[in-house]
Amino acid sequence: MKMNIVFEKIISRRDDFPSLKQEINGYPLAYFDGPGGTQVPQSVIDAVSNYYYTSNANFHGNFITSQRTDEVLDGTREKIATFLGADGFKNISYGHNMTSLNFSLSRAFGNYLNPGDEVLITQLDHEANRGPWLALRENGIVVREVIVLPDGTLDYNDFESKINEKTRLVAMGYSSNVTGTINNVPLIRQMTYKVGALLLIDAVHYAPHFPLDVKALGVDFLLCSAYKFYGPHIGILYSNGENLNRLPTYNLRTQLQHAPFSIETGTLNHAAIAGVNAAIDYIESFGEGDSTRNKIVDAMEKINLYEDAICKDIFKKLNKIENLTIVGPTGKDAKKAPTISFDIKGIRPADICKYLGGKGICAWNGHFYGIRPTEIFGYIEKGGFTRVGVSVYNTIEEVDRLINAIKTITSGVQIN
């Protein structure tokens, strides 16, 4: 009964998203493209607009609109810290996106580490958490990669064999945006403690679906993107303690030379940052509790419960379709984000998504910047996979539309 009440409450909030009212070819748009970026509620749109109405100025000025901008920047840092379970605004840095922040970090590490030092990455990761670290090989840094197994999970025995006393940093994802696999971060944290290595987590695909507690995880750096959890295009970096201060980040001498500001370059996107604050407020509105943090955790647990039920329904129905193969963990005990990538024998993913798009169903095709696992699984030449993901606004009715459209594709109907 409690679960039904939760679901009814979540479904009743669909009107919060004005983009859900759109149609194409007479079909209402169904957004299964959340892993690439979610839709935003009206409250976020209003927050961005309101910033331009009331606060549009650069920061640190001695006049009212600039002072309001300072309040937006500082207040949102505090709100993000609460969302992530961090101590406060001093741990939160802004960036244009996760990729640019991670490149800034890798360049700083390139000047901090010595030739022969080692960085450990994985084959399962998004390229934004591989490419920046692979570039350090130019500095004489040894970059090793952990193997991904055929079932879409990491080989933890390989992890243990490659981490050693020369390992200075482990950079890995919390959840794969290709397979949905949730990696065992607590286990890797224990491995890094044993050798004194730092741990950096890409939580871009994890943060929209599960509560995060950076202090409990013990991570040194964590990256995520607000546009994946109902906010604008802003990258976010959590850094623990003095770790960011130790890194020789690239910036102008006019920039504050300490965390969290030292990795930020140029003028920030103030209006979008105001939208991030509103996005977290929106998530909090689904929860109950005696503090903002407790409400956020409760909300994320409810959202996860709902999204998981929708995703399992998709998985169950897709799994019955002939000539369709789901990529990644498929066991009943598999720990996954609500994301499913699949292949239909003999049909290119781009053609599948073009057909679905004509039916008002938004789904992604390709490697989704998870190019390394796509290579390893043998799907690059075919054009990657078709991917669907569940967000808080998706419904069972939309799932039925999706499944019926895919059944039509697999029935042999010409879709080109």
C-alpha cells in the first residue's frame, strides 16, 4: 500500500514538466533519453528566468544585483553539499561540465605526479573519465586499466592485481551509462586505503537515481552533472579536505588560489547555477524528514523505488522479444541503474531510434561516450547500441508504447 502511495505521488507530478506536453506526428513525446540528460520542471525554468530578472551581474561587486549573485553562488554550493552529503560549500566547485572539470583535474595531477607514478582506470568508464587520465602518459605517468567482463561488470580480481604501492589515483565510475552496472565503490575504497591512493568517482550516471553520501564513501573527488538530475548544464566537483589545494590547477592569478575556487576559470554560468539550486529543491519536494538532507535522501530512495519498478518492467518485456539482446548484467540480483542498452539482430541502432523518434519515443543510439566498453563488446562497427533510461516522469503507459514499437521493428516491418 505504501509503495502504491509513493507511485501515485510521483506520477501526479508529471505536470511539473512543461516539455511533457509536446507532441510529434500526433504522439505525445515519451522521454526515455534521461541518461543523456533529463527534462526540467517549471520551477527550474522559473529560477533561471528569475535570476535574469533580479540578479543578473558578475560576482563580488558592491551593488545589489552582484550581491544577489554572490548569494546564488554560495547558496547553491551549500545546497549541492547537502545533496551529496558533504560538509559544506568549501567542498563544491563548479564547471561547464564534468568533462572540462576532469580535464582540469588531470592536468593538475600531471604536474603533481612524478614519472613512474600510476593511475588506475577501467574499461567500463565513460570516456570523460578515461581520456583525461590516458593523456597523462605523455608525462611519463603509467596508466593501467581494469578489465570489464562479458557480463558488463568489472573484474575485481584484476583490480586487486593492478593496484599497488605505485598507484597514486584510482579513477572509476559509480555506474555505467552503457550497461547500468553499479560498481563496488566501497570495495575499491578499501583497496585504495591499503596502498595510500586517492579515489575519484564519476557519479554522473549514479547521482540522478540514488542517494549519495560522499563522507560515508570516503571518496577524495566526485564528479556529477546537474543536467542529469533535472537541472541545467552545470558540472559539479566535490573534493575532500585539502586534496584540491595540493594540486597545481591551471588558472589566472586573479583567481582565488584555494578550494573550491582554484579549479574554476572565468565567469561562471550564474543563471544555470540558480537552476541547480531549484533542481535540488525539486528533488527534495518528493521527500519527508526533519532536515533538508533527510528529505533529499528520502526523496532519492522513493525515486529509485519508482524508477526501478518501471525499468524492471521494461527489462522483463524486452527480454521476451526474439532477436533482441540486452547488454550488461541481466541476473535478478544484478545491481543496476535504471538504464538498458540492447541490440536487435540485423538492424542498426540509428534506424531503430529514428523509427522510435517518429512515434514520439526519445531514445539514444551509439556508444554514449562509453566507447571503450562498446569496442570490447564488439558493437562499434554496428553503430553501438539502442539505449533507454527511466527518469522520474516516465510511466507504465509509455513503457507499453515503447515495447509495442520495438515489437513492430522486430516483426520485419520496413523501418528505413
